[in-house]
Amino acid sequence: MTPSDVKATLSFSDGSPQMDLPIYKGTVGPDVIDIRKLYAQTGKFTYDPGFLSTASCNSTITYIDGDKGELLYRGYPIEQLAVNCDYLETCYLLLYGELPNESQKADFEYRVMHHTMVNEQMQFFLRGFRRDAHPMAVMTGLVGAMSSFYHDSTDINNPEHREISAIRLIAKMPTLVSMAYKYTIGQPFIYPKNDLSYAGNFMRMMFATPCEDYKPNEVLVRAMDRIFTLHADHEQNASTSTVRLCGSSGTNPFAAIAAGVACLWGPAHGGANEACLNMLNDIQQMGGVAKIGEFIKQVKDKNSNVKLMGFGHRVYKNYDPRAKLMRETCHEVLNELGLHDDPLFKLAMELEKIALEDEYFVARKLYPNVDFYSGIVQRAIGIPVPLFTAIFALARTVGWIAQLNEMIGDPEYKIGRPRQLFVGATSRNVKPIGQR
């Protein structure tokens, strides 16, 4: 961290001694005030629910400027990566800090694609779930269970263990997600095929059957690869912070990533695209395009509980840079599959048009976000809505691993221990049960 020439001075109106607080500068973004010695010197904590103004770590991986609508992986704009690189190149970048050259890319792809199989016992583990279990419930269990199969790579303090765990997790997540899907629909599991691309292999495991050959559609494969790339990392969000906090205890990488999967399941986080499609289905049941005006009126009504899902973003106060890329992909997929006249997709496009033109939404910068378009793309491809978040977890795994490894390599890292402002009862005595 680079110290700033400026320091902050904290003073108290009760006459307590003032305190100088160091300020550190990042390469871009806001400066941070170092409060690590605050409690030791003043006996006071800071109060910041949701950590909206608190930097929990220093990082070199991902940078977001929400006001500008900017997302950088290791300094590279997401717009350039999504167009010029595939997902495994992006994985290499996030893990190692630089984009691979041709030989590095070939070696990395070989290592990942030759770790795609999972232990056969995983099939029996799956059979313990109900067929109608939510895929994220299944994935939370499967990812955590991986630690029982790979005892040779569970020491997070060993760089070699972290390396092989990273490769295994990136390689096996598509296999696990496809197994979870096949299990819910009662079809046989499809084993990976290592001569396909990462996204192509996933598509085959999802949609092939033993009855006939399956040839992935390259337009759809490219769309899936872009979904993976756009979701690979997103700075210190809820699930990433969960992985870091879980990993700070020294737990194994599989358990830490399973914690991230569990956090991602929430509808305010990874479940947003699932919630978006459910919203579209609800409007369709109300009467479809003809009822959009009525729905929008309810959204604008502060007294209603109706929310517009898939629009706006907590971080981006401008257009989500991933949304523009996903919008292009969305129309490519709809054109390829001839689905522009599908009632649900016509509804989605009409809702997009209103949100981009209606002054109410424009003034509040409630632009369509990446979840809006990725949900439409996945449904068009044939992926069931409950599986959307599992695919998000698949894509985000590399970001979680990169963040976890960065934290472990930081000499300043300690086990996470948030503080609290206690407002409960003070010390009191227990009365005999007859006197209560």
C-alpha cells in the first residue's frame, strides 16, 4: 500500500485526545483511512452496516468504478476481455495476473480440461438428494464434499495445494453443475469430453444423451463462454467476502468455495437473474405485453411491493458495462434460434424498451443489468431457471479462488472478526423459575 502525504485527524467533543489516522492511496479509486489502531488507542469501534464505506482488504485483482460504469480484471476492461479472450484465458489472468501467451494458454487449457472428471462416488452422493432439490442446494453439498475426495490439496498454506485445488475446482464445476441438472430430470450423466472447449464441453454434458451424437452450436457456446467471462469476478461482493472470511480461518479451499456458493444462492446476489425470469413469467401470466403498463404502474407505486428485477445495480450508478455485451449476445442467440417472436422474449424486449425510454427509470438510472440479459440468454439456450445461479457459481469460482489465494498470500491477513454495536440488555441475574 502507498502512504498518502495527507493524514486524517480524529477529534472528540468530550475532550478525549485526538488521533492521527494514516491514509493510503490505491492506484485508482478512493483513498482509505487506516483505522486498525483505533480501538487500541481510543477504545472505540467504527459502525458500518453492510461495509458500505469499509475496505476489508487490499487487492490487485478487480476494480469497479460504479459511477463510470467501469469493470477491470487486472487492469483490462471487461469489454476488451469479453470480445478478445475466452473464459480460460480470463481464468489465467485472474489467477496469475497476466494474460497467457500461446504456450501458456495451451498448457493451462490442457491442465484444466484433463481434470474435468469427478470421482464416481459423487454419483452416490447425488442420489441422496431429492430429484426436485434446488440445484444450489445440491451444489453447496457437492462442492463441500470435494474436500473428502482430495486430501492431497486441502492445505491452504501450501502454494502447491492451492494451485492444484484451483485447477480442480475450475475443471470440475461444469461437470458438477451438469450432473446436478441431469439428476433433476432423470437423465444419465454425460462424462466430459476433453477435446472440446470449456464452454462446449459444458454444453455437451448438459444437453447430450447416450442415444445420439451431440454437436454444440458455436453461437450458443460463444454465448455461454461470454456469460462465464462476464461473471468471473466482481471485486469484494457478498459471496467473495464470504469466501475470504471463511478462508481466513484456515479452512480448506473446497469448504471456502462451498461457502461462496451458499452465499451466492440469495436472490439479492446470484439469484437475481432467476428472480428476473420469474418476474417475466409473472407478467406473462397477468396477460403479457398488454399488461406491461399496469405492471410498470405498480413498480412506480411506493405503496406496492412490486419490484422491477434485472434493472439497476447496487454498485453501478451508470450502465452496467457487462449488460451492453450481454445484450449483444442476447440478440445473437435469439436470432440464431429464431426466438424473437417467443411471447416471453417479446415481453422482455418490450420491458427493456420502456425502461430505457421512460423518464422514471432513466432519471433513477435503472438500466437493464447483466442479470436481465443473461437470464434471457440462458432460457433461450434451454437452461431451466433454477439452474441459472449454479451456472453463475461455476463462472465465479475462479474469482473466488483468486481472491482466496491473494488473501492467504497477504502477510497482513488475519482471521476475520467483525465488531458490533451492542444494544441489548446489560448484565443481570437469573431469577428462580418461580419468580420469573
